[in-house]
Amino acid sequence: GQQLNQSPQSMFIQEGEDVSMNCTSSSIFNTWLWYKQDPGEGPVLLIALYKAGELTSNGRLTAQFGITRKDSFLNISASIPSDVGIYFCAGQPQGGTASKLTFGTGTRLQVTL
Amino acid sequence: GAVVSQHPSRVICKSGTSVKIECRSLDFQATTMFWYRQFPKQSLMLMATSNEGSKATYEQGVEKDKFLINHASLTLSTLTVTSAHPEDSSFYICSARAGTGMSTQYFGPGTRLLVL
């Protein structure tokens, strides 16, 4: 199935640093979502974006819906050890009962003290 | 927030047996539930979409006779892996959505299946 391209694939950062990751697609999406998955757990929704150009924050997390509707980025400021995990973007192409999420390839974040 | 549970959290079975995984929305009615499969170090891949009271819609390449999905009520969907083989070993995750279209999907904690 289709996947969204996420970069970087993985990153090691020091505690306190800011983190930036992005997600790109060849298709247009009407909704962008960012999830975090801890090992052995299901994804947890971090931020949802519904409008091109929208910039939304959730604590230390900020995400933007790209103007072209083909990309999105997630920033984490002042990282802490509990930020470790895999971050997935997900796009939803349209509304209606048939709309499905397409997930990105994931960014694995590891934080060193 | 909305809570989705899965049972069991992990299961080990012998090759050739069938395994049933339950997905429940605990505090909302889920008009649609989704089943995903995730192999190690990979992303989530959608297997099928199920709407309460109707047949599931399977993604291309997913065998509907092998992965039986029943969405009998607005709070419960089950996935049965029939005649499981070692290559079916994976992390199975469900999600549930209350409304249609743009409403948020809430994910369960996943079920780790190991087929020996």
C-alpha cells in the first residue's frame, strides 16, 4: 500500500535539544495527523491538522500543515527522555465513510542525557 | 479521551490453529473500526475497514478468508486469524472512529501474535 515518506528515519539527540521531522507525499491530503508509538504499544495521537497552512501546538510539540497539502512537519522543543519513541505522520485524503489513514514510514527518536 | 482496548495483549499459538483478537471502544460508539498489521521496524499497514453491521472491506493483498472480521456491535470488532502460520506473526492493532470521514481514529494497545 501507499506510504508517506518521513525524514529523518532515525535521530539521536541530546536532552534539551529541539527536534524537527517532516513528512511528504505525492498526493494531497485534507488531514494530517502526528502519532507517537512506544515499544509494544499502539500509536497515540499527538496533533491533528485540518487546514492547509495551519500551525498547531500541543505543549512542546508544534506541527504544521503544508500549504501545498502534500507535506507536514513536527517540531519538538527542549526534548526530554520520555520523548523517545517512534513518530508517525498519517494523512487522510478525504472525508466520508471510506476515508482511510495512510501512515508514514516513521522517525525513531532516541534521546541521550 | 476515547479509550480503545484489545484482548489479548499477546498470544502464542501453534501453526494451523485459529486466533481471535477483540477490539473494544470503551467509552464511545465506533461506527467504523480499522485493523492494522505492523511488522518489526515497519509502519502500520491497513488490513481492513469494518462498519458495524456490514461486511468488512479488505485492502489489496489481504485474504478475507484468512483474516475474518466481525463488527457485530458499535463497541466490538473481532479479527480471527484462521489457520495461522509463522509468517502471520506480527503486531495487530485496531483503531476505532466515532463518526464518519474526518473524525479522529483512536488506537488500541495492540496484540502481539507469535505463531510457532
